[in-house]
Amino acid sequence: TDEQGRHLAQLIRTLLEQKVRTIEPTEEDQAAWIAEVVAGIPAFRAFQETCTPSVYNYEGRVTDSVQHNAFHPAGPLAYIERLRQWREDGSFKGFARTFEGV
């Protein structure tokens, strides 16, 4: 999407400016993100189970493994806003970084 492209472009530009060599999410932040998405699974599953079987709901076969592909529980606009705030903060909270020359 346009939002993902903007997010990645700004992220890459910032990382290059700061001479960041590597960046990866911390285990703690990964666990927090998974917990947030998993908390929304009951609503996701209920929605998927009421839909006409199609490619969008795995032909009506909503399994536990499928649920882990759930969307952000607050929806796409809340997710986009979260990304924007994270970029503007600039602290890269939840990520470990290494820098060039260090």
C-alpha cells in the first residue's frame, strides 16, 4: 500500500542518515506485538466464520494457524497511525540497532 511504502521509505532514509548498520525487533517487543494481535483473534475468528466461504476466509476453514495471520485488532487506520507515531518519535523503541564504525 502507499502507507507501507511511505513507512519503509522514511524508515530507510532515517536509518541511513543515522548510519544504522542493522536493526531488529527485541524479543520483548516481538512478544508484546504477538500478544496484541492474538488478543484480537476472537473477533477476527467470529467475523471469518460468518462470511461466505472464499479465498478471503480460507474457504471457511478458519484454523488456529490461520488466525496468526490476523490483522491489527484495532483495524488498518489505527495501525497506520501507530506506524506514523513510531516514525515521528524517532527512538526506534522496541528495536536493537548497531551502527557503522562501532
